[in-house]
Amino acid sequence: MYKILIADDHPLFREAIHNVISDGFPGSEVMETADLHSALALTQEHDDLDLILLDLNMPGMHGLNGLINLRNESPTIPVVIVSAEQDKQIVLQAITYGAVGFITKSSPRLQMTEAIQQILNGNVYLPPDIIRTQKPGGQRRLNENPGFAPELLQALTRKQLLVLERMTKGESNKQIAYTLEIAETTVKAHVSAILRKLNVHNRVQAILSAGDIDFGSYLRR
């Protein structure tokens, strides 16, 4: 049982996401609001919220500024953006500004449920279809400053590079373990080693810096 706030100005979408929560997380308490001001007020009244599902474009939001305001006012409540936005950079910016996930409104019902579960379990959720997209002009070449110095990437083992590549596609540890046919505990060990070798503090920092790396060039070495 969870306590969840849906902040979205579209009644039909609030109803739809309410149904997703009711079916996927029976017994959960769901609150609804249609603007940022009301959302801020509710977070002050209910500091025990488990999650806020926040629309980027409702009244008072002014894009990502609303997310920043909400995180400043209620830093202990996890916030996930639920939006029709499909721009990869906005998705990554939202995570940089403190969101614990980004769910697109076009996601299938089951995918939404799994995303919310992943976030409630303490993980970050990124939409795989958007994270996989490349910037206009195709993938960067190896020498075009991928975000990490080449010597840092060269310090990674082949298996660690494969795990990092799956991370940039928005896959969870469980998905990576299935894809690479290794144990989930092994994936966790690889992730810890990757973060240490790349001198980053968390998974999101690694994904933000590694999203445009030409992994094929490193894996062919």
C-alpha cells in the first residue's frame, strides 16, 4: 500500500493513471491535483507521500522550474515526471534536477505499472525508447568528447562496458542480467566498479555522461 499524488491538469489522464495505480498497487491511497500550487500545498500537508507523479506542462509548472520548486519544498518525497514530452535532453535534464524517473504518457499500461514499481523499489526509471535515440547527425565518433576521458573508459573491462551500454539504454539491473545472461548480483558488482572507475557518484551521472559513447569502438579494441 502506497500514498501517491497525481499532479496533472488533464482529468482523463488523471483517471487513467489512477486506474493504473489502483490495479497495479491495490489498497494504495491516491490524491489528485491539477496545478503546481495545489501540489505544493498537498505535499506540505502530507509529508508521508511515497511518490508524486508530476506533469511537466500543467499550470504553474513553467517547464522544469516547477520540478525544481517541488524538490526544494519537499526534498524527501520522490518525484517522477509523467509527460507527453519525447525530447531526450529534457528527460535527462529532469533527472539532473532531481526527478527519480520519467514516464511518457504514450507508454503502454503494463510498462507504466512496471516503471512505477521500479521507482517505488528505489530505482531510477528512464524510458528506454527515448534513451536509445541518437542526437541529429548520428552517433558521435570516439574522439568527439563522449563525456568521459578515453583512458577512463579503457579502464573498464569488456563486461563492464557491456553493462554500461545497457545502462545507457535505460535498462534496470534485472533487465541487464537477463540480456547478458549473468546474475543480478554480478550486475550490481559491475555497476559499482563502473561508477568507481569513472569517478561518478551514481547511475544517473554515468548515464548522462555516457549516452553518446560509440561503444562499438571500445568493444572492438
